[in-house]
Amino acid sequence: MIIKKNEPIINSLKLKSLSKESALISNKADLYFLSEHINKHNLEYLILGEGTNIVPPEFYDGIVIRSDYKNISYKSPDILTVGSAVNWDDLVKFSLENDIKGFENLSLIPGSVGASPIQNIGAYGVEVSSLISSIDCFDIKNSELLKLSNEECNFKYRSSDLKNSSLFIMSINFKIDSNRKLNSRYQSIQNYMNINEIDDASLTAKTLANIVSNIRRSVLPNHHEIFNAGSFFKNPILHKDHIDQKTFALDSLIIWELENNMVKVGAARLIELIRDKISPSENVSLFDKHSLVVITNGKANQSEVLAYAKNIQDIVFDIFNIKLDIEPNIIT
Ligand SMILES: Cc1cc2nc3c(=O)[nH]c(=O)nc-3n(C[C@H](O)[C@H](O)[C@H](O)COP(=O)(O)OP(=O)(O)OC[C@H]3O[C@@H](n4cnc5c(N)ncnc54)[C@H](O)[C@@H]3O)c2cc1C
């Protein structure tokens, strides 16, 4: 295994960023070697996929570790094992070609398979946690191989116990369930089907994947052209009574009712309502078609992005008494 020095940290926000060391992992021997190297030198480490959900610093004083596990194979008729370096959308395409249902709503989500359980990626009514049977990982801190069951990952909305852990994901074992039903309940899918006169009876996994892809392309920027990390803030969950309604009435917000008077609030709408109050920044702004997407012009650094985000968080808090949390991983 080769350890490289001062390599750029790839990231879809196109922030200027270098790491002291970096390494590509291809097998278990690499992992044992790396764990010894890290523990011996007391090194900081960052496990990196395709960098579409991180906000990296200008210089990372540690080692960046990337996976080179690229295999897709059937462990049994109902388990598909996929290497962490496989691109997520390539896996979605593989599932469609091989008649494996469940992945279609997650079409076009950028990034790698290895990162998918970290924040429990989700879109259009489906989360990856519903597809995972178990995860094969290596604990860098304790230098040991582990297999985590779905329950042990403790998946929640945009989070799991794998986040900020010392676990390097080698591969994920996905459940193949031929009886799985297509999920077209999400409002924007329903609207698309109504406008285009598509009925539930004629829906297949491929047409659903197409619908999701068309909707995504119409609202989200391609991160290779417009530099971004997807939704920059999570939809906040809080008690309904805590929302300040002095400036905007509750019905001007997007609200999903949960149990016990708790609600999930659409962060995009909150930002839309205060958009004209945000202080402009030279290299950072919001995507014009989607207020949740922070974009850069390719010349920004981490502190400019975080200052821009803090300004939005402060205004939203002042006006709505709602705390917005950042979704991508801030690397320090
Ligand atoms: C335009 C755009 C649209 C997006 N849309 C969505 C969406 O609809 N839904 C959604 O949920 N997300 C979305 N995202 C966010 C992003 O696609 C996901 O978070 C994706 O899983 C990140 O993959 P990555 O390989 O780029 O991870 P990275 O950004 O490289 O890393 C993200 C996290 O995963 C960890 N990680 C990566 N690989 C491994 C591994 N092998 N083992 C252990 N930890 C690892 C990293 O340490 C880091 O904490 C979007 C992003 C963009 C740019």
C-alpha cells in the first residue's frame, strides 16, 4: 500500500483542500497495516468516498483513507454484496438491469455505496436502511473485522451509529426481496404521474427510476457543473409550539406532523422566506432553483462556506426560533 503526501481532498463543493497523507485500501492486509500506522503515529484519519457530502478544511493534518472495494456479487439468492467503492447510481442501474426492486427511488443520489449508510441516504419516500441486511467493516481503532446487523447500525433520519465512528465500510449486504412493492406515494412522484397520465398499474421499477431521475434533474444541480453538497441543512424536527409565528404564520411553512405534537419542518421553505436577508458572499451562494442547496464558484474555502451557513442559521433562528443543523460532514 502506498501512502501519498499532500494530495487534494476531492469534494463536490470544489473547496481548496489538501491532506497530509492519503491511502487507497484494496484488501484486509492494507487495513491491518493502516490501523497500525494510524495508532502508532496517533494520526487523525478521514474515511472518504466521493466527497459529495463533506466540507473539508484547507489542510487536513491527518490521513485520508479511500476504499478500492469494487465487487458486486450474490452471496445467496437473496443477498447482494456490494463493495464500498462502487458508485451508488451504478448500483441502482445494476439493480434495475437485474430486476432487484427497492433501489429505484434512490436513483441519481451522488456518492459511493460505502457512504450510503453513514447518513442513511434517502429520497422520495425511501431510505437505504430499508434495503440493508448487514455491513462488513473494519474497526480502525481496535484493528478488527466486524459484521454489523441492520439493527446494530441504529438507523434514523439522515443518521446512523456509523457516523463519526472508527468503522471503515468494506462492503454492504443488501436484501433482495422479490415481493417488495414499488413506492410511488411521495407527493412529487404522484404529481408527476398525474401530469403525465401514468397509472399505478403500469408502473415498473424502471419507469419509477425514470420519474425520480426526471424530478431530480429539474430541481437539483449536477454537482460536476454547479459545485454543491446536496441539501446543506436537515429538515428540523421540533415541538410545534416552539415555532415563532410573529413574522410568518404556520401555514406559510411546510410541515409534516409527527407524533405528540412534534413536527418536521421543510428547511428549504424556511430559507426561501428569509432569502433576501442573507448577506452576500463572494464565492458562496444559494442555488436559484433550490434554497437548501449551497453552491460555490470553485474558489471558496471551508471558512467562507461555514460563515455563509452560519448567517442563514442565525437568521432562521431569529425569525422562527428554529435551529437548523448542517447535513454534510464538516471536517476539522
Ligand atoms: C447534488 C447532490 C444531491 C444529493 N442528494 C441526496 C439525497 O437525495 N439524499 C441523500 O441522502 N443525500 C444526498 N446527497 C448527499 C450525498 O449524495 C450522500 O451523503 C452520499 O452518501 C455521499 O457519498 P460520498 O461517497 O460522496 O461520501 P463522502 O462525502 O466521501 O463521505 C460522507 C461520509 O461518509 C463517510 N464514508 C464514506 N465512505 C466510507 C466508508 N467506506 N466507510 C466508512 N465511512 C465512509 C465519510 O467519512 C463521511 O463521513 C446529495 C449530494 C449532492 C451533491
